Amino acid sequence: MAGLIFLVAAGQGNVLPRVIIGVVLLGAAAFMVYLARSKGPETKITHKVDFTGDTELERLRCNSCGAQLDSDAIEMREGAIYVKCPYCGTTYQLEEKPKW
């Protein structure tokens, strides 16, 4: 925006410095837009949970075909855990059973 102001104001007084400053500011703005639109490296977030009581490791099986699933079949989306079976292609949300 400031680059445009300098270019519009270049018609009055000392022209060359205002044109140079305007072009430099427009170039800087274009570079910032390029940086904002370019994708950086993807960030992977890992959330570790410490349990206070005794826990047992359970095998995760597909609700549809019963195949044993690994950690690659689990995905976190919108705060919920989703499972996609690589064998039958079924996708479902993993829900915790009530403890009572």
C-alpha cells in the first residue's frame, strides 16, 4: 500500500527517489505475499498421554472386517480419532466406551 502512495506522489517534487522507494516497497509486498502463500514444511504433532493407573495394551481390530490394525490406520481429525481399515476401506470414528 505504501508503495502505491509513493508512486502516486512521485508526480510532485523530486520524482526519482519516490519512484525508487515505491518500486522497492511494492517488491517487498509481493515477496511477502509469495512467502505467505508458499507452503512450508508440514508439521506433525504428537500428543503423549500418561495414565495414572494400571493400563493394558489392547489390539485394535476393524469393526467391519475384524482385521488387526496398526498405528498407521489411526488419524486425528477435528479433535476426534478416526480409523481407516487398509483391508476393507471402512472409515469410522473411534469412540470411548463409558466406564460405568
